[in-house]
Amino acid sequence: MSQESTHNHSENCIFCKIIAGQISSKKVFEDEDLFAFHDINPAAPVHFLIVPKRHFANLMNTSSADGELLGRMLTIAPRLAQEQGCRPGDSGGFRVVINNGVDGGQEVYHLHMHVMGGPRPWNKN
């Protein structure tokens, strides 16, 4: 990802402020392109978000040129989920959700992926 796109932030976006360190969070992971942090209102014993540092309002604002970044979000999720306490294998696992737009239940308009897991029962919504 280019340096220019890495630093594409929205001034009024809470996730951009978290990425910039202006709002505190419980960080799970950070590299040049991605930031992961615990959800402040967890729906499962393990619940964190993976967000690109580049601001996209939602998944509909990405293109095929963003495929590598989107793929990295998905491929890093299993490792982070296990590091955060999700059990590996068929008897364990985790859930990945990307809410997109109003009808999709999106509340914060910065593309983010929820990773949820841990021992059941937990909220399935």
C-alpha cells in the first residue's frame, strides 16, 4: 500500500482517531496497514475489530485494487483470534462479520471486521 493511501484519514471518524492514538483503545495488533483493537461493547468472550489504517467508509467503497489489503484482514484474523483466546480446530473457532451500510447494521463508517469467539454461549447476533 502506498504511503499516501496509508495515511488517508477522516477527521471526524472515531476509528481514524483510535488509529492515530487520539482516542485510547486496547490494541491487539498493528502494522503499516492494519490496526486491531478490542470492541468496547463485546458480543462474545473474544471480540475485537480489525480495521485498515486507510479510511474506507465501508466495503462498498473498496475496489479490486484493495484486494490485497482485504485479504490480509482475513488472513490475519485466525492468528489474532487464537492469540486472544479462541480455541483452534473444529471444536473451537470464531466468527468474522463485516457490517456494510445501514441495512447491514453498520454503526461506524470506517470499514471494520468484527472477530468474535470464545466458549459458548454468547450472543449470536
